[in-house]
Amino acid sequence: MSFSLIPHSVYQTYLQITPQILRSLGVRLLLSDLDFTLAPKSVRAPDKAILAWIRELRDAGITVMILSNNRSPARVEAFCACLGISYVGHAGKPSPRGFREAMEKAGVTPEETAMLGDKLLTDVLGANRSGVLALMVEPAGGAVTFWQKVLHALQVPFKKAAGKERS
Ligand SMILES: [Mg+2]
């Protein structure tokens, strides 16, 4: 178990994460955060870009599952129903509990799993604690509120360290 806050790699948007990249990393299960990772919190339904991205990954044999701490199951449920994918809600990230549940559901090992998210203290820390590859994205829709901007600034040095930890 690693308590590292350093992601494996950082992307501008989830759209940059291609089946080729995931395959090269040996990933068969991609866990994804929802809010500010795939869409800003105000967006209620997935757009065409997300649908196409999920389809492309699925066609490449990669399972996508949402791992969300969202307290409103209705939002996660509706979003995932539109995408035709399953989810683990109330995941309690950074606890490894939700990660384990998702990997068990998909029948994969931590070495075959990656977590995509926008937050260090939940998504990245949870992934590292679970032995899962931590992929990070800049917040969808950008940092808007004061606290989002503060959080964003605090995350910068850790994002800069991405990839330097591993060979
Ligand atoms: Mg998020």
C-alpha cells in the first residue's frame, strides 16, 4: 500500500486517454471519477464525446466503471444508465474498499486497473493505496469557485512530479 499523492500521469482531458495508452499500460479496467473528471457537476447527462469515448474503450475490450464519492446516487445512476456502464457509488475514496469492490465485479487485479480522476486526496491517493495506476485530469470546466482554485493550486506540485516516481 502506498500513501503517495503523486499520479502516474496527468492529462488535460479524459479524451486524451486512448485504448492504445491503456493497453500499453496493461489496463483492462478503467475506473473513473464522475464530477469534474468526465463532466462538470452541473452537467446532468453525458454528451456525445463521452459516449463515443466509452464505446471506443469498450470495443478495445476495456471495461469502464464509475467510482464516485457522490452522495446523490440519482446523478451517478442516471449518468451511468445513459452510458450503459456500471458504477460503485459512495465509494469512500481514498479508502481502497470501493476499488476492491469494483475490481471484484470486473474480475481483474490491481495491476490490470487504472483510476482516472481530478482530485489528489480522493482519486490519486485511493488509487495508490489500492495498487492501481493513478491517472489524473485537469478539472472539467476548469476551477471556478474560490475553493476550487485553491485546491487546484495545491495540486500543482504533485502533478508536476507525475511519472518521476516510476521508471
Ligand atoms: Mg471529481
